[in-house]
Amino acid sequence: MGEFACEGILILVETFLLFATGFAGLVASIVLGLAKDNFAGDCLLYSEVKWCNSTAFYFTQLGASPSCSFCIGLQVCVSFYALAYGCYHVSVLCQWVGERRALVLPTIIIDVLVSLFVFIQACVLSVGFKRFCDGFVSGSSIGSKAKSCSYGGKLDWNFKGQCGGDKDPHNPYAGDNFFQFYSTAQSASWFTLLFWLVLIGITIARRLRNATMLPTHTEAQEERKSLIT
């Protein structure tokens, strides 16, 4: 009974982590989508800005839209996979369906691949956001008050080329919450990766337990048969 109880605890923890992973991924994708929408579909990742005075700046290079789209799309796909697999575990715990132990090994392989892609996505997001913030904060060298990237939420992003840089005025930007959105997405992405790594560890532990329990299970069956005969 102790072995089965331990197996049930592992499945329960794995189920909780799957839903936590799915929730974290959805948070990352939603806030990134909101940030992109607030900037008229433009992506701030890897964008570069130049300050012309202490209060005005312009974009010398906007980030490639696929960078944000990749981060959003990957987190959405990974989240739905985690939530779907979590629902399967709920069905097993509620004994609506039987557990298929043959899925444990393929799950480990899939989880490793998912973790790799999530790691790449988190790096794309973190490096891209840092590159933008570094350029933004560099305006402090000419007297700008932008000592940190979060200060951008207090500025008017719709300068309409008054620096002489943006020849074609962009659609209206709403930069009030850009730092909170990107920071939240960044944190959620790394938490997602952490959850996936823990899930891999738990799944491997279950795989090892299943392998060691098989001989014991066979011996128990043979013992029962000998008692019957």
C-alpha cells in the first residue's frame, strides 16, 4: 500500500505542477499580447532608441514582430499541452480512466523538448527586453531622467517625430504599463521553465519506480497462483 500511496502522491504533485505550468504560460502569453497591442502591433524586443534631448527620444530600430509572435505562440501551445495533460492526470486520480504507464517514457522525451523550446523563448524575451532597456536608459547620459526602464511608463510615447527621427509617425502607443507587462512575461517564462524541469524530474522518478516495481509485481502474482493451486 505504501508504494501505491507514494505513486499517488507523485501523480498528484505532477498534476498540480502541470496546471501551474499551464497557468504561468498563459500569463506570459496574455501580457505579451497586451503589450504588443498597446504598441499598435509593434514589438519592443530588440528595439533601439535614441534620445535627442532630456525628454524626447525616437526609435532607430523597431523589434522584429516575429520575436514577440514566437514568444506568444510558443507559450500558448505549451500551456494547452500542460493543461490537457493535467486533465488526463485528474481523470486518472478520479479513476475515470486507467493510467497508461507506457506514456511515461514518451512524456519524458516530449517534456525535455518542450523545456528546450521554453528555454529558448525565455532567452529571446529576456535578452530582447534587456537590449531595449539598455538603450532606453542610455538617455540619462544627456540629462534624461530615465534612470531605469520603468520610467518609460511616465513618458509620452507619441512624440510624432519631434526629434527628427521618426519620419513616418507611428500609430498611437500606450506605454503606461509596458514595463510591468514585459517584466511579468519574463518572470512567468522562467517560472514555466522551472516547472517543466521539476516535472521532468518527477516523471523520471516515476519511470524508475515503475521499472523497479515490475519484478515485485510479477513475483506477487506467482505467489498468489501457487497459493491457489
